[in-house]
Amino acid sequence: MEMGKIFTNENTQTVPQIALTDREGSPKRVVLVIEGEIVGDNKGDDASQEHGKELMLHALKSLKTAKVVPDEIILIHDGVRLILPESECFCCWKDILDREIVVKACNETLFYLGKIPEDPRIICEDMADLLQSMLTADRIVRL
């Protein structure tokens, strides 16, 4: 018996069960979830927190010219603070939204903070709806 002809007389085509791209090679639905204002864990010192803020700023700025971008960015918990004018990352959102990346912010967190996004293109959704977006994504990247 030849390899590739185990159960049929024809060559067997191997297809991954969960593919990151479809047959034409284009990526499936990718969601970026941001849970905090910094990248990484805060080690409890100011230097770690400042470095984490710097990394987040660079990550969001890179989306302006990146070749591969997520289909959606979901902001939950402290990540919602990134869309507020007092955030150092506030300047990045116009460029991200101009690239037609869908940005969603958690309603419950916005209500808790007593804020609403300044850019009307940012979609405010309940956590239950955001969870459905995450559960139906083909790939989730977490910052």
C-alpha cells in the first residue's frame, strides 16, 4: 500500500481541520482582544508599567501601516480606557478606524467609567455580544 492512498485509489489530500486561511489564501476572521492599558503583566513597579504602556502605544501605532490587521478590535475592562482622550493611545484610533477595522468597546465598562467614545465609529456593545464575537472568531489574538 502506497502512502497517500490509504483508503482510496487516489492521492489523499491533507486539509487541516482548523485552517487559518481559506482555499484562496485569505485570512479568516481575526479578532484582537485588548483587556488592559499595558502589554504584559505589571510587575508592581513604575518601570514595568511605563514599558507596558510604551509597548501598547507601539502596537496600536503599527496598525496604521501593517500589512496584516485584525478584522475587529474588542476592548474590554481596562482596555476601554485606551479610547479615551486622556490615554496616550488616543491618537492611534483615527488611523485604525480609517483602515475600516471594526472597533468595539464594552458598554458595561463605559457605563462604569461614565464615558462614551468620542468617535462614533467605535461600536459600544454589551459584554454578552462581545463574547459572541469572540466565540465566532476564527482566531483571537490577546494583548
